[in-house]
Amino acid sequence: MNDVAIEAEGLRKRYGDHQALAGIDLSVPAGTVMGVLGPNGAGKTTAVRILATLLAADEGRAVVAGYDVAKDPQKVRRQIGLAGQYAAVDELLTGRENLVLIGKLHRLGRKGAKARAEELLERFELVEAADRGVKTYSGGMRRRLDLAACLLAEPSVLFLDEPTTGLDLTSRMTLWKTVREQVTGGVTVLLTTQYLEEADHLADRIAVIDKGTVIAEGTPDDLKDKVGGERLEVTVAVRSELAEAARVLSKVAVGEPVVAEEDRRISATIDSGIDTIADAAVALREAGIGVADFAIRRPSLDDVFLSLTGHAGTPTEEKESEA
């Protein structure tokens, strides 16, 4: 496979009056994880469906695993795995039967399909439930089985479209571990997610999509740097000293400090550097202000997301499923 495993140029897609994609450009080096962030309706799933040959773009060009998705869709499909937001498994079959059937469809042969199914059942901690009907599985178990199914043919490129939405933390961590194992083995992953800590934890690079366009791209640290410097968070011991503490910190801050009266906390953006932090501590001490807590915090991806899109990064409604 080439050094670039996924490349998209000018992808556009319209549904009636709605412009789902307005010219998406993406480039994902082989053996890395690209996280694609965006609010609901941003165009993430549309982009994945085009790259996975499930949907034709109106304009633009895309190459996956060295093959053009429009000209050689069958060759692309032999190289990819896809796990979407909802587990695509047959509820009438057992977990083992699902995997063996898919293995046979991938022409692994009866013996090869059984061996590969057993390997994946073990990896995803589904051995004990392997001979139960999938309709008895919890949400987390179905999602793990779905991911196992898309890994049966050992794809070189893996598309994960919000695969952990609605899962509890234990199930999410199991999937994160699997993603890291796949990348270590040379697989390229494109991951769409609304969980910012997921992208921060897994992605080598992140593309932020809003209203059908890429509005920012870079490493997690690059994107955090776009928000500004570090933040000094000071909690005063006495609420009556908040105003004076804010005045003192304004002399070392970049912009006006933000005061949270209920928490007795002041947040001030500062230039990076130990000298600025030391100046703030000295100024507070000389002003006789009692400090209950003094902490430095780097911008998070939540800060980046809010700054770039104006939307909160976490889904407004999250369901929990059992592991």
C-alpha cells in the first residue's frame, strides 16, 4: 500500500437542498489513526460512506488503499472493514455463527472461517457468549461482535463511524485497545466520533468538520495550541477576595480573567512559561490573598471544539449500554 492510505479531494454531496459535504479534503498516512470530529449533521457519516464505496460523491475524488473508490469499488471493498453506529449482526444467529458466516462470505473456507472466528471471539472477550443468540447480547457485546466481524478479512483500512456511541466506559476501552492493536499491526484507521477524549486518546491527527467542510486539521496538540495558551485556575480561600484576586491576575493574564463566584475560582489565560506562573503566585501572595488551589491547565479538545464550531463537543444525549 502507498504511504497515504486514504486520500480525498473536493468531496461534495447534496441531498435536495441540503449540502452534506461542501468540498472535503482528507489525507491519512498508512498505519495511523485519523480522528474526524464534528457535531451531528456535520457530514462525518456521509464522508465515511463515500470512502467505503456505499455512496457516490457528486463531485471530487477519493482513493483508499491505492484504489479509486468510484472506478474500483470492488478492489476497495476487499481492503477495508467498516463498523458503523449500529451493530450490523444477525440477531437470529449466535455470535459464533455470525462470524463463521461472514468468514465464509470472505472465502476463508469452512476451516479458516471457524479458526478466525475463534480467534476474534477470544480477543473480544465473547467466548462465553459465543453460542448464545445475539438477540440476548447487551449493546456493548453486539458492538464488540460487529467490530470482530469487520476484522475477519484482516483489512488494511478500517472505518469506524462513531463505533462507541452509547457504550459504557468499559466497552469503549475494550474497543480502544483493539484499535491500538490494529494500528500497531499496520492497519490505517479513520475514526469519526463525538467523544473528544476518544479522539485525544487514539488519533495521530484530527480533522474537525462542520457544515460539510474541514475547518481545522492537525495533531491534538496542534489544535489545542490554536485555542491559546495555558490557563491558570486559582481558587481563593475567601469569596470576598475574588474581585481583588481577579484584578491582580489581570496584570499577568492574556485578556480578562473569568470569575466563577459560586466556586470561588478564577480562570486566566496566560503565556506559556514558568516565569508567568511564578509572577502570578508572587502577586497573589503580596496582595495577601489566601489561595485554596492553584493549578495550570492546558486547553482540551473540548475547548478546541467549542472554539472552532461554537458547539459543545459531547453529545447532548448519551445512552448507556451494558458491557
